[in-house]
Amino acid sequence: MPLADCLTPPPATGPFECDVLVVGGGPAGSTMAALLAERGRDVVLMEKAHHPRFHIGESLLPANAELFDKLGVRSEVERIGMAKYGVEFVSPDHAQPAFIEFGEAWNKTMPYAWQVRRSDLDELLFRHAAKKGARTLEGRHVREVEVDEHGATLQIELDDGARQTWRTRFLVDASGRDTLLANHFKCKKKNPRHNSAALFGHFAGVKRLPGKLEGNISIFWFKHGWFWLIPLADGTTSIGAVCWPYYLKNRDKPLPEFFRDTIALCPGLVERLQGAQLLGEQVHATGNYAYSSTRSSGPRYLMLGDAYAFIDPVFSSGVYLAMQSGFQGLGVVEAALDEPRQVAALRRRFDRHMRRGPQEFSWFIFRVTNPTMRGFFMEQANPMRVKEALISLLAGDIFGKTPIWRSVYALKALYYLVCIGNLRRTVAAWRARRHNIRDVQAAAT
């Protein structure tokens, strides 16, 4: 047989059909698939990898609990997770760490969340969708997509190179940072106000906080960004550094060595890592951190979670926003299938919802390295209940009826007043941030 024939992939098969095809078997896609299947819809959930598969983002928010309750999986999450009652903040400019407990938020009904291995959580949600009746397919990589007024056609590649053609009445893009539809429509935009990259790995033997605080996430600020420390139930600890791009651009050694050198720049973290070991010498790196799409939906498609937008993970909002988008998008999908005249209004509501989450978190994310905002986290004064409102936001309580917004606006006003009162420091921090978020590739040309 000629070599060219050997290299030619097997012919396409199909077409296969379904009412709704969900691309991506993470929290967003699995949530949507489970909700649709529970309502008797013919839904297919496709994942390019095979569960369990590695994913970063192990820290959940208390607001996730309500969503797990609605899906009926809370007890299973409790089984695989470690209880997280709050956050520890460690600043090089303050002598002592600061602690925030979710139980001190405005709404006292969400006192804790969980730390989870994402490979475990994502598989749990994926299998749950199957139990609800979704057709779940793994090892299916979308290579081409075309959307029209009646649905979408996708070309799928299987693990063995075989191809399939799928036709669906409605397409849900939950492909995460692959951003299937945002790339297809060329509507993905890098966030000009945030430019970060990350290094991360898992460690054994990391010193943990005592007692009830053991499961807390710890945030360490350092010269080039910030670290996360996330304790997991199996005794390992996830540690990552979110850095300005210029810092990673200067790497001149293998990732594990560079990661150790980066950790050495943060004395508080070094103390917690005494005697700890990096598991498997595996260090991961990712860049181009923050982006969003200029659209979130069309008459026959939706973008969920990270397929629409991704923001800096400092407040652990990723899984919550992903799952919440699945719940919010459910009505759009069902209307498109049954009541097309309602779709336009529901899409507008969905789009407002998708923009709101990243916007509310991003105001704080853009300022989290500013000395004024750092002082708010470390000192935690509570005039006009601003501390309770801030903790509520950190808990993910941004879509409910908790009346936090007057206090959130007061907190923002206080921020600006303190910045004006410390004008020289504020200007220096502003200039430093502009320098830090510069596009190093553009600057080099």
C-alpha cells in the first residue's frame, strides 16, 4: 500500500444527529447537559480527552453549594473535597497574615466551600450528566464547525483518526480555553487591562494551617505577582504563581528550576514548603490569561464559562461562573427548540448575565496588587458593612438577592478616596502596573 494511503485518515461516517450538542465535558458543559437531559432533551456531551483528565482550578466558592444542590451532587462533592472555610492573605508589607471567613459574609447561609482535584470533580459532573440521560462521548475532538439558521454541523475526529459528521439543532460551546466558537467567529479579544501567565504544580509535605483553617486557600503577594496555595483532601497541595509576562519572558532554565527560584522570592511560602517535594517534577505553564468574547450567543448557539471569558483566578470564580452560565443558558436553549420568538429576549438577558460576573470580579482583580486594595484585604475595616460585602463577593454571592451592592459601591468610593489621599503611592502603583501588563512581544518589535 502506498505511504500516502497509509497516512490518509479513515473516511467520515454519519451524519449523526441530536437536538443539542455540548462541546466540552467540564463543569459548564456537564451542568448544561445534565439539566437538558433531566428535561427529556436529546443531548450529546462531547469531551476531547478522557476522564479523569488533568485541569487546574481546584478552589471552589460557597455559592457553588447551591448549584451542587440543584444538580443533586452535593454529597458526592463533599466526599471528594476538603472543606474551605475562608482565605488567608499574606503580604510582604504586613507583619501578620490576614484571615477572611465566609461565615462573616452578609449572607450567613454559605459558610464554606471545598477544595477539589478538578480531575475528580469534572469526572463526577460528566458521569452525572450521563446518569441523567445525556449521551456522553469521550475522545471526540471538534475539527470544524459551521453554524447556520437551523443549527450547526461539526466535523469530529476520534482518537483513532476516524472522522464523524454531527448535525445538531443547537450548539453549546463549553470548550473552555479552546474557545471553539470565539475562534470560529474571530470574536475573542485579549483583555488589555490584564496580562498574566502562570506556573503551577502539586507538592507533598506542605505545611498546612491548623484545625478548621487547614482547608483554607492561601494567597501570597510577591514582587512579580501572587501565589496560590490550595490544600487537597488526599494530602497534596496545589501551588501556583500568577506572574507578569515580562517575568516569565526572562526564563533561562527548565520550568521546575525556574518555579523553585520563583518560590524563593516569597519568604512566607518558602516557610510553608520546608521539607516539601514537587510531585513528579511536573510544572505546568500557561499564558494569555485574560480574554473575553464580543458575543456570548446566537440564535442557535451559546458560549458558556471559559469558552466566553476567562479572568485571573485570584478569587477562584472559574467553576462557579461556568456552572452558573449553564443554569442561566438553559432557558435560551429550550426556547430555541420550542419557542423561537422568545429567544431574542432571553439571549439579551443571558448576555447581560455573562458580562456581569467577570465585570464584578474584575474590578477587584485589576486592583488586587495595588497597595491600597492590598491594605483593604489585610486590615478589613467594616464601615458601612463593606467588609461583609467584600466577603460576600469573594463567596460568589453576586447573582442572588443579598443586598450587598450599596456597601460594594461604598467600598469602591473608599478605595478612590484612599488612593487620592496617598497620591504619590497611587501614581507609582499605576505606573508600575502599566509597565507590568505591557505586551512584551510587542515591546520587543
